[in-house]
Amino acid sequence: MAGIYIHIPFCKEACSYCDFHFSTKLTNKKSVVSAIEKELELRSNYIGKELVDTIYIGGGTPSLLNEVELQSIFHAVLHNYNVSENAEITLEGNPDDLTKKKLKELKQTPINRLSIGVQSFFEEDLRFMNRAHNAAEAIESIQNAKEVGFDSISIDLIFGSQTTTNEMWQKNLETFFELRINHLSAYSLTIEEKTALAHNIAKGKVENVDDEKNYTQYLMLQNAIQLQGFEQYELSNYCKNESYSKHNTSYWQSKNYLGIGPSAHSFDGTSRQWNVRNNSLYLKAIDNKTSYFEKEGLTEIDRYHEFLITSLRTKWGINVAELKVLFSPFIVDHFNRKMLSINKSTIDLSNKYLVVKSAYLFQSDDVVRELMIDFNA
């Protein structure tokens, strides 16, 4: 099984915290969509005849595409790839785009899952993040999606923001539960270089993130989701009734995926590729059929480190017996030796799986570092 990620590099506004590739100039949107269709054809051999069971249209703001543009992309996918009849097909959308009319149009496409970028149900947070929607639109978009017939809905929420008090975060969670949807992605606000937020912090216009408040709100989240019968299956992802994001889970389980569009990444098990992070250069290269991506081969140690980083973020952790199949005796011996020194209060080793306990997933990087190979040590 393999996945396809399609990056739509356009947004109405620049969120203060975001470092994903996008442009707020929509003049060449039609050209980029056409180039994405061409790239889907050019890269059709990357995953061969492997069955595609997930397609994820992210960005940027994919909900800026109209029905014709989306249908033309899906036509290119279905024409060039072996797509499962039961494939999970996700579209990221912003609340201000997801009117009932827009959602009815989306329902006419193969899309069967929505990921809605809510971030907060409070105006103070949304203004601070420079989001294009307001709190009322956030709630209305979810209600409209349900009414139109989308059964699989996820929303994003951000905690730890300078404007988000503990009381506000608790209310955000209560609102999520009241809306009765089956999936939540909750992220700690992080400061990324070259963002407006990083600039304002550096200039002293905004205070830095409070790590203690961040962790407090993470623990509040843990308590709330357990009380409501949700399962944390990855560091930032929660669901009911095993309604996991199949696409994102494939990343954490090191499955092959193809990335299409400016800045998109691909992985085939032994190497990674990443497309140029520039719309104009991407368009020119696709038109001229010249190189538009860089490629990096992965050593066994690279693969081992990535395996640690992705696996230990999840509830499934690492199947210790599987290490012998995936890696050489040198790495397996290193893993077994290092595992003895890990603080046993942070991990669970039952049933031959190494799993970071949910209360410590926020610090799972500490366990990863313990298990990595450091030639300078």
C-alpha cells in the first residue's frame, strides 16, 4: 500500500506561525494546478503498480480550489495510479471556505474525509494567529460538513499560544466534544524560523512561548480525551472508534508515499525526494521537463533514526522482534543495549513492543535520543 500527498501552495492570508510553503498571490493558481497534473503523469513510475490506499490534499489551503480544478486533479490521479476503491481521500480546508454550497461541491468529488483548520474557537487566538476565519465560521463549517454528509471529519486545534489561557483551552476542548466529530489533531504552538511570529518575538513585540503552560495544557488535553473515550494514537492525534488518519499513519509506519506539488516530499523506503519550494521555479521546470527536486539516499543508520522518530510517536511503538528483519545485527545490538538505560517509568515493554507511555509522549524525543547512534559519544 502507498499514499499520495498533493501540496496546494496557496492561502488567502499568511498565518503568523506557519512555515509551510504557500503564496497569497492566486494569479497563477490555474497554472500550478495544471503543473500538478503533469507531475502526476511524470512521476507515475515512482510507486509503480503499488495500490494507493490514501490520498491527502494539503497545503496551503486546498479548499481554495474549485470543483473543476479538484476533479481534474483526481482525473490525473486515477488515470496514472492504481487507486483502491476504498481509498481514504482527505482534503484540508479552512472554515471560511467551507460554506454549505462549497461543501456540496466537494461532496461531488472523490473526497471522503475533511481536515478543517480551526485552531481555536476564540477570536483572540484567531486574530493573534492571523487566521482568515472567525469563531462562528469555525463551528458553522463543522455543522455544515456533517449536514452535507461528510462522516469522517478531523479538526486542528493549537494549544500553548500566548493568547490561550487554561480556561480558554478547556473551553476549546469542550466545544470540540460537543460537536461530536471523531478525530482531533492538537498541536503545541512552536516557533518556526522566518515566520511572522518568530520575527515579533525576536523584536520583543510578543512574548515567547511559555513551556510550562504548554505542558499544562497538554496534560489537560490528556485528561479530557480519556474522560470522553478518545484514544491518543500519536503524539498529536486523537480519535474515537479507531478512526485513525490512514494517510498520516502510513508516514509513521514508514510506508512509501509520493509527494506532488511545490515543496512536497516523497519516500520510497531507501531515499527521500523533495520538490523545489518555489511556485515559479516549479512551473518552469515542469514545463521544460527539467529537474525540480533533490534526492537523498538513506543509509541504514539514517533509516534506523527515522524509524525511531516516527514509531515512538505512536501508540504502536516499536515491534522489537521486527528490528531483526529491518536492520543489521550491529543496529539491533545497539538498540538492545541502549534500551536497558532508558527510564522505565516513561516506557512500556510489554508484549515485546517498546511504547512511550502517553503521559510522556510530549517528551518522546528524549527516548529517541537515548536510542540513536552517536559516533561522537
